Amino acid sequence: MGRNYYAEAIEILGNIKDGEFKEMFYKLAAEKPGVIVRLFGKKLVNVVLMDAGKAKICVIKMIREVTNLGLKEAKDLSENTPSKILELVDSENAFLAKKKLEEQGALVVIE
């Protein structure tokens, strides 16, 4: 009989602390968004900027890249947090946008 991957996964996940699990989940979502889509399906979510961080100019540039907004609109979103950067996008695109924004120092959540 083959390996029981489900039992192995449950055993591994059962030994992970909550904070570590959250960190591992976000890392998986950023590196392999297709896995998250398989887990949760094509769900529509919002990408919310909670804080632009210290590198605001880089975050504004990334907001413009992921949204196609103009400079003023992107700047307004970065200064008036929390703000919805993307609304009702599929979970795969949401996690890709989140990864790009976090790489620039932003704090982003998906709801």
C-alpha cells in the first residue's frame, strides 16, 4: 500500500505552533499560489493595504503596477490605510499582488 500523505500532513501540522503555521501558510501562498487555489477554490477576495511601511515610494510604484492606477490615486491609497487595493479578485491573483507589495515593505491582508 502507498504512503498515506493525509496522515503524514496531519501529524506534521499537529506539531506546528499557531504563529509558525500562519507564517508557513503565507510563505506557501506567496511561493505557490496555485496550491492555495486548489485548497480553497477560485474564491473572490479583497487585497487590503494595512500599512505602506517605510519605503512608501516603492509601495506606491507597486500599487500602480498591480492596479493600473495613476500616481495620485496610488499615493492616496498608500496614505489612507487601511485601503482596498484590489476588490473581488481571484485568490491566486490576490496572493501574487500581496507578495509583490510585501516585498516592497507593505503590510497587506487578504479578506
